[in-house]
Amino acid sequence: MARKNVRAYRRAAIAVIRISGPACLHIYRLLCPSRPPPKPRTATLRRLYDPNDPQSSDLRVLDTGALVLYFPAPHTVTGEDVLELHVHGGRAIVRSVLDAISKCGHLTQGRGGTVRHAEPGEFTKWAFYNGKLDLAQAEALGETLAAETEQQRRLAVSGADGGLSKRYEEWRTMLLYARGELEALIDFSEDQHFDESPAEFVASISKQVSVLKRQIELHLQNASKGELLRNGISIALLGAPNAGKSSLLNRIVGREAAIVSAEEGTTRDIVDVSVDLNGWLCRLGDMAGLRAMGPVGQQQQPVGLVEQEGIRRARERAMQSDVVLVLLSVEMDEDGNPQVPINGQVLEAVQECDAAGKTILVVLNKIDLLDMHDGPKQERMRALQTRIRQIFPTVSERRLCMVSCKGAANSSMGSDPGGIQTFLRQLTSSFMELTTASTSEDIANARMTPAEARAYWTTSLSVTHRQTTYLSQCLHHLEDFLALSQSQPRSYLHTETTEISDSCNFASDYRPDRHDDHVGPNIVQVNGDGPGDGAIDIVTAAEHLRFAADCLAKITGKGESGDVEDILGVVFEK
């Protein structure tokens, strides 16, 4: 069967049509009669003909000049014969060539079967089936195609080189080897003399598993940081009414995305805007200003039901965000002195976000008003900064920003009008801290240079959600193994019986019949003074390692065929 693949019908200079399958050469002979096939991997200029039109017809020519490349199996992207047609990109030409290829189906009987359009991701699926890449690399390929920002591109490229796949396979091999040692202890401990005692065997394997457990924990931790790069960093603009939230949003995105008005409570619902900030995908949310209910008749307008709901949503969105920008504004008191008023609603919301571990930046707006006051401007700014630090003691100085959204519109104020560019540098610096991979020197390979160690952990940012699921399951089984080998509960302490206790709480798919052929005992006595000394159920421990290794195999597609089939569609359709 031959499959053709074309991904776009839009007008272009060149359109590439790729055909994969055993009928490639026969299709070529139908499209280019009387011309020999091109040399493998050599671009050759050919005139394409419609094989269904009479040879005398003037309408038989499809394209007067197409570049044709032939790639023989197995050294191709799919592992099959591949034929590429680089035709002129006009819609009519592309459509006529595709129609002609489709009509080749009835002419290729006995030479590879039918000809049809490829399903989405089918070329990648055949590359997987033929061993050209594994599931982790297929996911990275999908992310490469979907990358829109520089950070997304870097993330996808770091996962596409096969480094993660090699790492998973090394872990899996280590677990299989450790499981083999345990099973050897089961089968031959009574008949053979080992250089190590059973206690030393178990202790050695436990040490290896502990190191692997820590590595997987860090990979899971870094995977959550990779999700920020992949899905975007959520930013909430929090503050009182008229603090300048909408104005700052418009300055960040470079357009009038939100309505700006002197009237309080203009923004009711959340205004979400996506923007690329120096390579980071960000999702900014302009929200209702936080304020308490004011009675009618006072200068402050009353808070209606709609605005109350907007305030509730604003606080909820702030708690769901990764970064919270707290907007404060400079106001002049009755004597003309600059002040930074902060209402209790804003202070309470910031404290909640701080307790939840959110990254908080305080942005002081309207600093242009300081120019209207007598005295050195820098001293006034430092006094306001000190005041803000007293109110928000957990916010460091490098996360305190001074801007003037009004001054940003005045290009005569210098190279950085309104301090917006300085603020954006501070903001992206916080992104760097959020997305820098966590490392661990104690489990780093001693043969690695510092640069290699950083690259090793940076690659872990590419761990996808699907991989995270299996890594979490693997971690669970490793923890069960360590609990059993080091400080197992009483239900694991057997002395005479060789049956596995019903109270053993490990994976539900454990089947005791797998071990009916074991002639040695299931229980090994470990003597010593450390924790976990006593009888250890080696069969159960070995099963935990098997389950952990199976989880790693499913990540790369080397698990049982049924398990892999369940996830192929999801991976390749992306």
C-alpha cells in the first residue's frame, strides 16, 4: 500500500508531496513514463504526466518541471520506500497531481496494493513501527511542529534528540538487571555460593533504587516546569480599581486589548490575552479591581452584584496563576505628598497568593507624578520602595518594579519611556527562575562536566504529561520496593510459609502463578542491626521492580503490545 501525504493547499512556490510504500517506483513509472527512475537520494528534474489520459492528449502534462527524489527502504523516514515530488505550488497543479496519484491505485494491483491519503500522523506511526523513532521522540516531533515561541522550540529540540529515550532505557535496564539478581537469589540461594550475603544483595539493590527514585522525582519536578514553557505562563494583574492594570496590559501586548477608563469598575470579567514575551508564551489576565463595598452617598461608588462576582473571579484567577503582578499607584495626598494607598482587599489577596507559593512582582504605576513634587526624584522613589517593602516583606527588591503607563506613550522620555522595558526584563527574569531545571549534585554522574550536568537536567524539562503519568506509576512501585526492603510492615515478615500474604498491598495485576516454577523459597532472612532486618519477601520485591520497568517501557513504546496500542492514536494524531 502506498500512502501520499500533503499538508497544505495554500498557495506557495513549491509543494512537497510525499509517497511511502512498496508501490513508490511503480507510481513513478506511471507519472514519468519512458524515463528511468532517479538515482537514490538525488534530486532529478522530471515532467509529470497523468497516467489516465491518452498519450496523444495535450492535457496529459500535469507539471512541466518537478523535482523528484527516491529514497529506497529501509533507510528512510518511514522505513519504507519513499518518493517525493516537489511540484509547483499552485492549487490547481497540486490538486491535479494528487488526483493522478489517487487514480494510480487500480494500476498498481499486485505491486503494493491501493493508494490513499495518509491519516494524520501516519508517517510518524510507520516510523515508530519500523524502529526509526520511539514514542518519546514522536511526542517531541509533534511539539517541534507545534512550537510557536523560542522557548517552546528549545524545549522541543531538547527532547527530539533521543536523550530522554536513552535515559529511560538505561533506567529500565538497571531495573531488569536488579530484578534478575533478586530472582537469582530466589532460585539459587540454597544451591550456590554467592560473593554477597542476601542482606548485602538487598542493600546494594536498594541503594541503586534509591538513586533512581531521586532522579525520577527531579524529572517529575522539572516536568511541571516544562509544562509552563509548553502551555504558557499564567499571569494575573491584581490591584485596586484604577491602579493601571488595563493600561499595563495594553503596554505589555502592544495594543489596546483592554478598555482604559477613569471610571472605577470598568473591568468586570477577566480579559485573557496571550503574548510572546522574549520567547516565553504568556497568558495575561486583566481582572476587576479589588475593593470593599462602599455605601451609597459616599465618594466611593457602591459595589454592585456584577462587580462583586468580578472581584471573586479575580481572586480565584490569581490563586490559579503562576505569576501575580500586584499593581499599586502613586497618589498625592492633600498636602501634595506622594503616597501609595493599599486597601485591605488587595493586601489580603496578596497574602493568600504568597502563602500559596505564587511568584509575586509588585509594580508601582504613575511614577510620573513624582516629577510634580519638589525634591530629588530618586529619594522619593526610594522612600516609596521602602514603604512597599514594609507592606510586602516577602517581596525582594528585584521584584519591585517602577513604571509609568502614561509616560510610556511619550517617546521623548528616553530609550525606555515609562520604564516598561526595565519592567519586562524583570518579568522575564522571574520566568527564567520558574522554568530553570532543578538539579542534584549528589546523584549527578561524576564523569559529567558542569555543562553536561546542566544539559542533562535541562533535558528533563521535555518530559510530557503522558510520560509524567508513567513516571509517577514507576515511582510508586519503587517506593513500594524500598518500603518492603528497608522498613516493611509486619505483613511482609514471613518465617515458614512460602505463600504470599493476602495483605501485601502491591499492584493489583500481580499473579502468583508467574512464580510456580520457582524451586527456591520466596522468603529470605536478612540479619543485621539496621532498619528492615528480618524476613523479606523477595518475590514481591522483584515484582515491584518488574512493574516499575514496565512503566518505563510504556514511555518509549517497548511495553506489551496491547498497552502500546492504547496510546498510539493519541500520540500520533498530535
